[in-house]
Amino acid sequence: MIRVTHSGLTNLINYQLSNFSSRMRVVEEQAVSGQKINRPSDDPAATSEVHRLYGAIEDQNIYQQNATQAQSMLDLVDNALSGVSDALMRIRELAVNMSSDTVTANERSNAATEVSQLYSQLLDLANSDVNGRYLFAGTTYNAAPFTAAGVYQGDNNIPATQVGSNQWVTNGYDGSQVFQGNIDVFNVLNTFIAALQTNNVVAIQNTISNIDTAQIQNSQWRADAGASFNEADDALNVAEGMGQLYNQRLDEVARVVVKGYR
């Protein structure tokens, strides 16, 4: 038989009381705060998961913001290219009309003035910006990409933003590809203006097919922007869904109300 001294028994009782009090304080804290974890020592494994979940939630929030901003940029790209399409349609209409043998040199000269105005309109669209960020300048988007002569000054990189752990979406374009890839829109217009001013009917007629090529080029890039917009929209939905799942898991881990104290 083990003999327990009075002092030993007292120490044992005090230890058990202290341990019981500690457990009661934890339960009371959980009941008051509604949290299972009030300090890392409460549950090291759960604490680690909480930190991981907070990081994952923050990532999804950033992906949502990036996807939304990309959509805004791509919507503006589409608006700009829509304006380009309208201008090209009017230019083609003028080319067809001015190629007729019945048109006078004076009428062609007047048409040249209108085409010059449309040239300026296209240049403005190519230099579209949002708060100083140019849409068609590649990654050097702090400066206008095109000079008045239609010379490209941006770079050939495609800007993109992260919308998922391994997913990036285009949020700008290399203007030299959009406006001068298969055919140089500005060169086509300058040639057309010169043909009108010199009353060169053959050159005016040749302009029509060049404008058709430019319109096809524009439509292709507009389709690309639309596809990127849809990609950003899908990424936004995924990030929102993942954020909800991570928040639900965080609620399960860190905000479990102790049963019996509801």
C-alpha cells in the first residue's frame, strides 16, 4: 500500500482543482466568445488551419478584385474596338462611293477631309486609356502607344492579371498587333487620303479590299477580348465560390459555439 502524506494529498487536490479551473476557463471563454480557439495553445492543429484558411480567403478576395478589374478593362477594350468597327464601315462606304467614275475631283477632296477626321477618331480609339492607363500599349501602359503619324511606341508584351492560383487573364493589348498586325490601319487610311486628294481612282478602288482586311483584323481582336472577358467572369465565379467554402470551413474550425452554452 502506498502511503500518502497529508502534504502530498493537499498538493494533489490543489493540482486537480487548478486543472479543473483551467478547463472551466476555456469552456467559459468559448461560451462567451463563440470561438473554439481564443489563443494558439487552445488547439495548435486547428490554429494552423485557421491561419491557412485566412490566407486562402485573402487570396480569393484578391482574385475576385483582379477578375472584376480585368472585366472593366476588357469591356473598355470592346467599346474601343466597336468604335473602330464603326469608323471602318464609314470609311469603306466612302471608298465605294468615291470609286465611281461619276464622282468629281472636288467631291473626292471633300471626302478626304472626312477620312482625315475618321483617321483622328481611330487614333483616339487606339490611344484609349483609363485614368492614364492605356489599353493598347502592352505593358508600357503609362504612355500613349501611338503618335499622330500612327507610329507604335508601346511594347510587344501582353499585360495580364492573376485571377486564380494558376490562372491569368489578359487586361490589355499590344496595339501594334491590334492595329498593325495583318494590315496597318493607319497606313491604309493615309494611302486612301492621298488617293482622294490626287483623284486616283485605281488607288481608291484598291482601298476597299484593304479596309475589309482591317475590319476582319479588328473583329478577331474584339473576339479575343470577349473570350478573355468570359474567362475573367468564370474566374470570378470560382473565386467567389471558393471564398464561401473557405469561410464555411473557418466557421466550423474557429467559431464553434460550445454545446450547452447557446
